Amino acid sequence: PLRRQRQMCIRDSYYVERLPDKVAETACGEEHTVILTQKGEVFAFGSNRKGQLGTGQPSKGCALPTFLEELSFSRMIKVRAGSFSASLSADGQLYVWGEGTFGEFYTPHRIKSAKVLDIQDFQISRAGLACVISRSGTCYTWGSNDVGQLGHGDFTPR
């Protein structure tokens, strides 16, 4: 016999407390969530097994939103989450944290080479790759590439 599955609906949702400002953007990653407030502050909660919360060494995680003080010096305008996490600042700086082909950064780390890309938007995946679109319309990718997902004509991670 088939089991009847419970369907999720709005009434099953719960308000996320402890956010000091209205939410501008949210990103759901691999067992974690990253939130950007309207003031440009970043909060994270969920699993931190791969450092994806940006709060320091890997740990079980946090069940409440945790403010990322390391990003408080600049207003953030975008957040993304996948197998790692990332944020873009108002002055065009890209920050990543967690584990990926870029290494292990357990607190937000600025990707210096990304500043010259003049980033308009970006995405990251649960499979560990990133895609950036510049303001000129150029697409850049890096990360895992075991099945050619970067589009560079090979299977080499970058």
C-alpha cells in the first residue's frame, strides 16, 4: 500500500525570529540558509559541517540566525548558498566561505581576482561550482568540473 505523504503548505511555515531587520534576500544551500537584511547584513543558520555558516571551524551548526560580523564592514547586496556560501558587497567584492575547490575558508574570505569582473550577478550550486555574470554580459565559471559543468571544454576543476 502507498503511504500518504504530508504536503507542505503555508500554514506549516514558521516565522524566523532574531532577525533585527527586514529580509531582502534569502538563499537555501546544502543543509543551511543564508539571509541578507535590507541593511545589508548577513545571517546564517543550519549545518556547519563544511564551514558553510562562516562562523569558524566546522561544527554541528546553529539553529538560530547568526550574524556574520566579518562582513559588517561593508554593505552586502546579494547572498547565495550551495555546498558553500557567498556574498557580494555594494562595492563589487565577492566573499566566499565553506569548503570548495577554492580551499577551506571557515569565515568569509574576499576573492581578490573577482573585483575586476565587475559582477552583476552570480550563482553557486550544491555541486560546488560558481557562475558569475559581469555587467558587460560575460559569463565566468569555476569550481567542480567532473562532468564538464563549467563549460570550458574539459573536466578540470578550477
